[in-house]
Amino acid sequence: MKDIKLIDTEAQIKAAAKTVFLKRGLAGARMQEIAQVAGIGRTTLNYYYRSKDKLFQVIWKEAFRSIAVRTEVLRNNNYSTLEKMDAFVDGYFDHALVEPELDLFMLNEFNNNPDMMKDILMTETNDNPFHILLHGIEKAVKNGEMKGAPEQILITVISMCLFSFAGGAVIQNLLSLNNEQYMELMKERKVHLKTFLKTAFTADFF
């Protein structure tokens, strides 16, 4: 069993690292700043994590475990594809409303470090959840449950969810919203998107 003090120190490091990585990204983060935020010396930080990349992977593997909850419903065969998309929006927004800054970070890091982020995502979810959703959409289109190009439908669903938070600063500036007003708007947007999904991909205009 680990010493309680060691566990507490490691928890401090992880919390500090997540704060710094969210603010600076992997490229901009510095181990010295992480140590300062954690309230420890650089030597102590090096005792636990000698590499910034290694620390980044540990932090975001843990983060992706919570993010994976957003996609668990995709593996439930008792739901139709439309019901899965509806539940996906629920899970996505409920998690993102707690950590809205996470989506912009993810977007940036996937662009800047695609191989590393892909490895983390695949390791933590064992499969690409969006491939699962795409496969379900393809089947739904084939059997007439949905209409449209499967890839376009998938991109639309992902974009509607991701931009709501990754584009938070843009939305706030365009609509002159403070943080509280923006968060209320996002709660309303979840309801709006769920309603949209129930009708948009079954309409005759596709």
C-alpha cells in the first residue's frame, strides 16, 4: 500500500499539471510551473515524473476515462441510432458543462499532437467511439431510419457538440455574454440539439 503522503503529493502534482496543461497546452507547459502550482520543489516533481510528455499522458489518460463516459451509450445495442445520438448529446453536454475548457484543449492538442492524442484515446476506450457511431449511422441510413450521407451526419453531430464549448470565447464575444449567461445558453443548447437530432436526419430534404 502506498504511503498516504505519497498519494497526496501525486494527487497535487496531477491536479497542478492538469491546470497548467489546460492553460498552456503540452508545448507551452513547463515542469517548473507545474511544480510551483503543486507547491513542491522541482526535485520532488522529478521523483514522480521525469518527463513532461509522460506526465501529460498520465493526466490525459485519466481525463479520457471520464470523457469516455460520454460515449458508453454507443455500445448499447438496446438503443436505436437516433436514441444513441440523443443520449450522446446528453452525456457530452453534462460533462462539458462541468469542464467547458476541456473541449478547446482537446481540439488544440489533437491538432498539435495527433499521434499522442490518438494513442491515448484508443488506449482508454479500446476502440474509436466515433467509428462505432458512424457504423450505426450507416446501418440506420441503409434501413431507412435516417436520411443523408453518414459521414456528413457524423460530422454534424460532433461539430454541434464540440464547437459549443471549444468555440466558447467566440460565442461569448459574438453574443456579448458573460460566463454565467454563456453557461445558461449551453444548458438550453443541449435541449435544442436533442430536439434537432430527432427531426433533422429524417427530413425529406436530404
